[in-house]
Amino acid sequence: MAEIKRKFHIQFKSIRNRMIFSFLLVFLAVIIFMGTGIYLFTVDMLESRNQRSYEQVLESAENVLADRISIYEGTARGILDNQSVQNTLQMEDDSSGEYMSQVRLNTLNPVGRECIYEMEDVIALYLFDNSGKFYYEDPGRSSSEAEALIDYEAMQESRWYAQALEAKGKEVFLGYDVISGQPNRMSCVKVINRLNTTEKIGLMVLSISRDSMRNVIGQFPIQRDIYVLLNEGTVVCQNGYDEESYGESLASILKNENDEYLITRHSCEEPEWSMVHVVRRSDVVAEASSVRNIIVITAVFAVAVMILLCVLQARQITRPLEQLKKDIQRVGEGKR
């Protein structure tokens, strides 16, 4: 009889513990599911909201880019509409070497110097006729250095030359220096047509300071952000990045292979130009941390309450079993 009582007592305790454990397991699953759902929804909402804001910022930056480009377009058109330039490029030139004849150079010098010294961001001007003879105004570069750089046949095989031909007289802006490859320069290239015709009479290359483009993206706060201006996928300028702070290259950040960053990309109307905004996802979802903390605190409190309720409920359910146990004991003792 004592053995039966002991087994019954163990089974009774096991039933009550299983009930409490089952209630807690279901409750915890519900809490975890709801908490995770709320947290993920908050993160997604924060990322979407911030990405829309960044898109608006990049759209406003594109307006600044368009203003800068329109200034250089005006400069280029002013040069090519100059009657002296038109006449000079159509002149016969029997001089030896790559340079235009002295007569042509003397005609173009005032135009080139006015362009370079009156336009702050224009560094150099190169003009070519159809035969490849050229005029240049590039302060600090000697004639021998300029002649060594120019290979008109190779230029005609380049991608940028093909782009200029495809543009059919429209300016093409490139984020690199097509003449010498200097990292602090970008280029505006344009096929020169005879006025009011589509007849090609030459080619123009304006070398422009890359620093002029910093104004496009340099107006925004960079406490935790990176702004990048790209042309054909190549970085023209950036604001907010330094390798020491980020511990990896800008190219690696833009690839974002580990999805560590929230990247907003904006394609500009100007062909092959785009802008990118980069921010760490952890910074964007920092606000969600407070939501997560609230969820954890609520879950702990709810579990404590649930344990108390489960114990009370289990007692109510097991009370009849306790009564049955007493009745069995009385029967076993010969009592009624």
C-alpha cells in the first residue's frame, strides 16, 4: 500500500508539472512569435522610411549636378559657337607635327585663355581638327608633354570617342580625364560640327576639376552617412568615407556582400551618372532597439505572471485528484 501511495504521489506531481510546462511552452511560443514579428516589422518600417528620405536627398543632389553640368555645357557651346574657332578648325594646315600652324594657334589663344582663366573649375582646353592636329591651353603642361600625351588615332579607338560620336554634337561628361588620366580631373567631350549642320569639323575636350563636383554631395551631414557620385560605376567624388573609420575600402562597402549597409542608389538623367547613399543598417534600426527592449521586458513580466497563473490553475485542476487520493487512502485504511 505504501508503494502505491508513493507512485500515485509521483504521478500526481508529474501531471501538475507537465500542465505548467505545457502552458508555459505555448505561452512562450506565442510571445516569441509576436515579439519577433513586431521587431521585424519595425525594422522594415524604419529601413523603408529612411530609404525614401535618402531618395529625396539624392534627387535634390541631382538638381545640383544638373546645374553644374549646365554651366559647363554653356562654356563648351560658347567656345564652339565662336566664329574664330569655327573658321580656324576648317582652315587648311600643312604644318609638320601634331600642333596646328602658328597662325591657327594665334587665333585660338585668346579663346582658350579666356576659357581657362575666367572659368574657375575648367583646368584645360584641347581642340582637334579632323586630321588630328590640336591646340591646347593647359597651364603647367609644356608643349613637349602635351605632344607626348596626344595620340589621335588611339583616341579614335577609345570608348569615350565613340560616345562623343553617338551624342551627335551634344556634350558628354565623363568622370575621368580622357587626355592624361589625372585623378583630380574629369572631362567634357564634344564633337564640333559646322554651325547649323551635322558636318563634323573637329573635337573638343574640356578638363574640369573633380573638386567642383564635391558641391553636389558635400552639402549633406555625414555623421553616419556616405554620399558617392559615380560615372560609369567609377567614383568621381565622395563625402563621409575614410578607410580608418570603416576598416574596409569604399569599393567593398558599395558591393555590400554581407548586407551590412543600407544602400540607396539613384540613376541621374545625365547618362552613366548615378549617386549612392550608404549607411550602416545598425544605425538605421537603432530605434528598433528600444522596441526590442520593451518586448523583452514585457515577455519577462508576462512569463512571471503566466507562471503564477499556471500554478493557480494547476491547483484548481489537481484539487479533485488530491481529494481522490485522500479517498483512496481512507479506503485503504478501511474507512468510508
